[in-house]
Amino acid sequence: MATSYQIPRFLVVGGVNFFFTFAVFTISLKLLELPYAVALLAAWFLGNILTYVLNFLWVFKPEVRLTFRARFAKYLTAGAASILLNLAG
């Protein structure tokens, strides 16, 4: 169950990620002149890294020492699977 500080922090992380992802996408598309799909992939990947790190370290603060890399790999795999399922449907 969420503690009293987790919900506001989770919302802040979501807002920060929105602006960060939008900035990465815009810079990749307009300044670096990357193709649309590459800019979108870069924004998605970097945004996922930012969100995962902030949620892991600031929002949820694991009480027991958790393996950061193993959980991050699962997190990215689930996100990529979600995108692929959306594209296929």
C-alpha cells in the first residue's frame, strides 16, 4: 500500500518524465534531425531510464537491498512488450 509521500512523489516523477521525454524528442527531431522513429525511440528509452531511477530511489525507496539491474531489465522488457503489442493491434 502506498504511503503518504509516495503518491505525490509518483505524480512529480510522471510530470518530470513528461517534460524530459518531450525535450529529448524535440531536440532529437529538430536539432539533431533524427528520423521520427529514432527520435521517438531515444525519448522512450531515456525517459524510461529516468522514470525507473527516480521511482526506484526517490518514490519507493526499497527497504531491502534490491537488485537494480535485474529489476531494470524486467521494467524495460515489459515496456518494450507493451509498445510492440500496441503496434501489432
